[in-house]
Amino acid sequence: MIEIKNLHKRFGQNKVLNGVDLDIFPGETIVIIGKSGCGKSVLIKHIVGLIQPDEGYVKVEGEIINDLSQKKLYEIRKKFGFLFQGAALFDSMTIEENVGLPLIESKNGFTKSEILKAVREKLELVGLTNVEKLKPAELSGGMKKRVGLARALITNPDYILYDEPTTGLDPIMSDSIDTLIKELSGKIKVTSVVVTHDMYSVKNIADKVAMLHDGKVYFTGSTDELLKSGDQVILDFIKRSEI
């Protein structure tokens, strides 16, 4: 379980998070929404300790991560996979090298054959085969996202964080990525935290929705509850996101 309590973060004069409270339960897919610049990406970076809060805390499985040493924080991060907004693949590396990188960096003594086997398994899990020797430049945008997801899965994490997974993709590919996120949640029972501004994705994948507004969690509930809300802030957001 992930507990976020009274989280505050300011960058210069810009207060991005202003007392965020949110609980994320095992096995659920929670989608975090809100207008551009509202702090969605900042929030999920706090979850893995990439950003330290000015006030409040993030607790992962009972441990407050902003109090941990670098060594203990590294151990907590092993529980997470992170799909960055642009997939964040290394252009000079092959797909095999990109996906296998977390195992190489773990220094756990994996052999080359063990890493290759794991890479192929994760690529197959995200619907890709026979791409190991290609470079990222040879792939479509949707395929790059899948490769990024395979890399996020390579360590068999308990949690996966998705930062705008469908940004820059056409509607057909976006639907494909949404379907993959939903299928993975069922197949490997991973807890998924998805940041998006795309209401179509929300409808497709969310077990629970949390909306950020003015630096706080403005709404939490099911997709149906969100869509049936008569709140003007929510209605305005939905209208803008579906234009």
C-alpha cells in the first residue's frame, strides 16, 4: 500500500502541491487526472523519492520514504517500475540492451543468457517479438512505449507508475496501450498508478480516479462517479480533455 499524507511541494514561487492526501491500495489501477501543470507528474516522482517534499510524507508498505537512507531508498525503488512520458529509451542501445539495463545495473550477477531470456519474456508480455536487435529509431511511437513498459516490468515490480502513457500516440495506438495496461493489471496483479489528461484512457482503465486541483486531491471515486458528477470544476476538465 502507498499512503500520501499532507504532501506539499513548491518550486520557487510556484506551489505545485498544497496538501495532497491519497491512499493507493494493492492491485488497483488508480488514474490521476488534472489540467496541465497541476502537479500530476510531480506527485508520482515523490512516490519513488525522485523529488523530496517540503512537508508531509509518502509511505510505501509502512516505510516513510523521505526519511530513508539512499541505500534503503534504493531497495524500496526495486518494488517499482516507471514508464516515463517519452519512454526514455537510449538511442545508442539496442532494444535488448534498453530492456535488460535494470538487471545489468542491479549487479545481482545475472548471466547474459538469463538477461536475454527475461528480456524476451517481457517483450512478449507487451506484444513484441523479434525486436531485440533493433534500435529505438527503428520503432514506431507505440512500439517505443511498449519497450519502455517491458523495461519497467523486467524486475517484476509490485508497482508500475505510468507518466502520460498515451501522449503523442494516435487514437488506435492509445487504445492499444490502454488495453495493455489493463491486461497487465490482471495478469501479473501489479498495482498501477497512471498519470494522464486523457479521459478516454480514464474510461478504459481506471478502477479509481483521483483528480488534482489547486494542489490538492479534489475528487476520488470511480469513473462512473466522476462522469456523473455535477461539479463545475470536474465538468470543465472533462469538456476540455475531450475536445
